[in-house]
Amino acid sequence: MTYEEFYGSRYELMKQTETILCGLVVQYENTKREKEGIKPVVYYCSRIKTPDSMIRKLKARGFPITLESALTKAYDGVGIRVICAFAEDVSMMDSPSIAS
């Protein structure tokens, strides 16, 4: 099953969300470099959960295998992993305003 088949019209929104998250990390990194002269982010990557993985997760948790369940019961349809150089930046990655 393709992403488009499983996520339907929401797949574009999920891709936009992934792009926004990555942009926030880059913005934070650039701001920190400009202000303090350091590179706080060593590495980051992102992904949209594959349909197969999402289906397995929904089944394991006893949820219906539907788009609605995927978007409302599983909270990791879009994910980003950020490896920080400094401990203080780890908490900033969990902040709703990481770009400030």
C-alpha cells in the first residue's frame, strides 16, 4: 500500500508538517549559530510513518485500521529525530517555539 492510498488527502498535509518541523530545526540551528557561534544540532532526520508500520501499530493497540485512527490515536505519524551537541538544546527541541 502506498502512502497516498493509506493517508489519502492528508498525506500532503503530513508532508507539509514534516517540512515545517525540519525548517524549525534549521531555523533554531541558524539562530543559535548567529547568536552564540555554536552548532547545536549534530544531526536530524524526519519521516512519515509507513502505512505498514501504522497498520501494525493500530492493530497492536486495538484501534480500527482507518485514516481517522491513524491521525487521532497514533501520535507519531510524522516524526523527527534531532541529535543535539549540548544537553541544554535537547529541552529546546521539545519546546513549541524552538525557533525563538
